[in-house]
Amino acid sequence: EYRNDLASKFNKLADLEIEYLKEKSKEITGSILNTYAQMIKEITAEVKDINDLKNVQAYIESIPMELQKLSEQTTQANEIYKILDDFQVKLDYIQFEQIQFFSGPNQLKFFV
């Protein structure tokens, strides 16, 4: 009985950890996708005067630094996805988000 109780607690702990990783991966991926969307929005903003143009130009110059931050977040998300994949966790949203996730830099290149 002691072994069964211990095994049950271990399984519950493993399930909680998997749920945490699923939520964390969703959170990180959402943050990355939102950042790419915001970058595209800033780059494609309507320019009405020279000050707007200077602001867009300054923002474009800051993009490499932002991409470095996103690269670190992407690495973190990929590590979580690998762990979930190792445990054969099926996620409905993951394929769609990963497609968007990896298309973000390509979309950004189009606008810059």
C-alpha cells in the first residue's frame, strides 16, 4: 500500500509538472508572437510627417537587439517543447503556434 501511495503521489507530481510546462510554453510562445506582431505594427505604422519617419527608423535600428531577446525566449520555449515531446504530450495548439512562432522572423524580414 505504501508503494501504491508513493507511486500515486509521483504520478500526480509528474502530471502537475507537465501541466506547468504546457502553460509555460503557451505563455512564452504567446509573448513571442505578440512581440513579433507589435514589431510589424510599429514598422508598418502610417507615417504622417518627418518625426514619424524618424521614429520608425529609430525603431528599425533597435530591432536587432529585440531579436536577440526573442532568440533567447525562443530557445527557452524550444527546450520546453522538447521536454513535452520526450514525454509524448499531445498539444492541440502547439503545431499552429509553432508555425506562427517560426514564421515571425520571416514576416519581419519582409517589412524591414
